[in-house]
Amino acid sequence: MTENPDLTLRVAEMADASSLAALSVEVWVATYLREGVGAAFADYVLQEYTPARMRAVIAAPTSHIIVSQNRMGIDGYIRVDMGAPAPVAGGSDVEIRTLYVQPRHHGRGLGRSLLSAALAHCAKQGVPAVWLASNAENLPAKRFYLSQGFDRAGETAFVLEGQSYLNDVFVRDCGLAKPPAD
């Protein structure tokens, strides 16, 4: 799926479920739990990212997961969900639900490569645009998405046990050719 011999991108398989779950826990904890691990967050991450849930996502006809794999295993993935209406007016119904790269592999172009592959997949499916939400305090992610052609379109919230956490909503077109004007 990729031309770089040091980078292998491919569609996720059922056998990847436990690796995707473990990678998700690692990235989520490293990104969001910077001041300690509270029970609500621990319960959330351990319930959300299980091999069983990842198998269900891989099998879902509305989800598409592309993994980045090195010689030792999976080091990143991107998940696109169809039929996920944006929480802002005028947004798409296709969400980039997850883009996770192991922190020790940041800066190697994996995120860009995964995002490019996902956008190409969406364009091939006739999807004109995608959206995603990113924690408003995650400045590296915000910089990354803006550098990749996304525009900030509004806000939404991640709510856990009654506590709300601000997220920025970003949108981007998938690069489909525009029809000629009449």
C-alpha cells in the first residue's frame, strides 16, 4: 500500500485486534493522563480499548482502519467511520475517529502517511470531506491537523462521568476533483 520500503501501510486484519488495543491504551494514556491516573479515566480506557472491541470495529462495514507496521509490529493506525455526523453545522458524516502513533515514533512521518492513505481511501469511496475532533489542550495535534490542510470548524466536548472536556472540530476535503461550473 506504500512505496517507502521502511514503512508498511495496510488495512487492519482481525489478527491485529490485540495490538491495536494495546497501542490505543498506550497512546491514550500518554496523551491525556499527564497528571496521574484517576479511576474514571482508567475504567474508560480499559473498557474502550479491548481486543474484542477492536475486532468489532475491524468487522464493522462502516469503519476502515489502516495500520502502519514496522518489522516488530504495529506502530500506528488511523480509523475512519462512515455515518458519523459532525457535531458542527455543515460538517461531513465521515469522521477520522482515531489517528494514533506510538509516541516514540512521532516525527517519522507516520501520521502524515496514515492520514494521506485514509484521505485517498475516502476520495476513492466518493467521500467529499471528513471531520475529526481533537482535545483543545493537545497543541501538537492541533498544529499537525492545521499543517495537513484541516480547518477549525467549531467545538464539541468529550464527556466522562458528567465532566466535560473541550474538543476542537476540524474539517478537510478529501481532494476529490471539483465538477466544472455551469
